Amino acid sequence: MTSVPQPVLELSADQARRIALRSQGLLGAPDRRGGVRGVLRALGAVQLDTISVLARSHELVPYARLGAVGRRTVDDAYWTNGHSFEYWSHAACILPVEEWPHFAFRRRAYRARPQWGHDLPDGVYETVIKQLRTEGPLTATELGGAKNGGEWWDWSASKVAVERALMYGEVVCTERRGWKRVYDLAERAIPDALLHDDMDDAECLRRLVALAGRSLGVGTRADIADYHRLKGEQFDAVVADSGLVPVSVRGWAKPAWADPEALASEPRGRHRTTLLSPFDSLIWERARTERIFGFTHRLEAYVPRPKRIHGYFAMPLLAGGRLQGRVDPAREGTTLVARQVSLDGAKSVAPMAQALAEAASWVGCTDVRVERVEAPGLRAPLTVAVAQALA
């Protein structure tokens, strides 16, 4: 790690927490005019994931910030009129289309890898590109089938080819249809003004570091680098030219940087009470979540059932600007089932009830059933509070 400049100011831990919440769109009045696209631009990346309990994660992210926006409205906002594309950022993410040039460094890196983990018969890549040019946009199934008939990773040659073209930037994922990627040629899907790899690696990295700093508000080297999965040394090479301001945060053991706009005014306004997707960018980085909120966050969907502590898809409760518990939800018909709930004491009963009732209404459920509560004495008060919130 390179030498760190002296901080220009010191923030309290509470200031840093509120800056982070405002920068993530969870403190202050929601940007309803900007809508879902405004949320995407502010966050810079919205993670995709196959798991769907209440809804898919990319739907839960704008819901947490805007409230009960229609699920069809969410998908239309992401995928219509070329406003976004899918690529590898923090993970597989929806990205604003204007960020296409910033990922030129990653496309070049993928092109430099000789096989990208799969062998590919001669001519298949060219055939897939030709098919997209004449018939696209197409799913992998429409290109000839995604699987060879074996395990889930046993991709067909056409699937390998189109995914390789996606990594290289010759092909773009322009939407998800029935959760399948829809591929089109970049020359058709990306506006001419953006369709270039003119930025050198340093400029790409500088812009992504600046954007990550803006979306986080304030963060350490690890926080900011992790946002778009950059390496620490990549962050070090460009942070001095990124426009981010070196700061210190009381209680944080490591140096930090802040977006100058985030420092220009005191974060104020209404706190959102909501359930968060486990893949929400507010809580992407586990160490950051513990540092800012004193909350240990871990997705247990891929943990064997007997070893789970909080449940398959435990969703943290955000209320009053703090993480006050979590719930592992499920759906049975028109009933939202709170299979397992943990609360930060009796003060968290009312906000959890509000969040459960709002989430139930959003996904078309008319009832909520509370099953297990970590503190058994809170189960009855939570059940009563939920019934009142639904009334």
C-alpha cells in the first residue's frame, strides 16, 4: 500500500454512518422523479442474483429506496430504451449504460486470457456472432442451447462462445428474459458515443474509484476498491487523482476517503424503514457493515441448513438509520411467512412490523405469519404489531 496523505478533516462515526446512508439513497427524501433509473445511477451498480424469495435482489434494491414501485416498472426502467447493460462489476450487475467506457480495462484483461476456462471448437465464436448479427437479440437457448445435458456448469459450445464475447465486449447482455440473459451485439446495443475502449486502464480505474467513492460517501481503501472489485494496488495507483478527499473517522482503524459532495452538507432527513436484500450495496462489504452498523451480515443461502444461524435469505431490517434485526422470509400463497426473526430488543418490534407489512403489500400478500422469534418474549408483541400494521 502506498503512503496515505494526511486527512483534511475528522468525521465522527455517526457522521460517517449518515453520510453512507445518504449516499446510498436511504436517508432523506427519495428521488421519485429519478425513479429506478435514478437509483441505478446513484448506486452505479445493482447486483443480480438468481435467488427469489419476496422478489429478486435487483427489484428489492429500488424498493428499499423508493417504496412500493411496481415490479414491472422496475424491470422496464432497467432494460428498456438502452438505459443499462449487465456486466461484471461487484458481481454480475446492472450498470448504467454511460459506464460502458469505464470497463474497457476489464474487457482488455479478459481478452488477454487465452481460453477463459473453457475450450472452444474452431468457428463456433464466429458462428455465434454471425447469428446475433442476423437474428439477434437472442438468449443462449435461441443460439443453440445453453447446456450440454450434464451438470449446471456443463455449458454448450455456443453458450461458452457468447459468454466469452460478453466478457470481451463484442456482445452485451441487454436484459433478462425469464431470468435468461438476452445477448445482442455491442455495436447495436451501446450508443455510438459510448462504444469505444479509448480510456486507458488508469483512467478507467480513476473514474471507477471516484464513482465508488460517490456511491459510498465515505470508505476505506478496501471498501472503495471492493465496490467494483478492483485490486488494492489499482486503487492506490489512482486515488490521488480521483477527487476523493482523505479523511479520518473516529473509531475506524484505517484511513478513509470521502466524496467532496458528501462533505458539503450535513446529512439530514427522514430515515427509511425497510427490509434490505442481502445483496444490497449498503451491506456488500461485511467488514464495512460491522464497522458502520455493528452488525454482522452473512448470506446463508449457500450454508448447509444445519449450520445456518439466521436463515436461508435473511434480510436485514433498516430503521432509524441503523440495522436493527433481520428476518428470513418465505411466501405461501398470499401469506408472507416470517420464518425466523431476530430483533435488537423491544424497540425494534414496531419497525419490523411496519417493514413486514409494507413488504407483504408490495408482493401481493394479504397476511403475515410470524413463526420463530429469536427472543421468544417478543413473538407475541411482534404478531400484534404486524396485525395492526396490516389493518
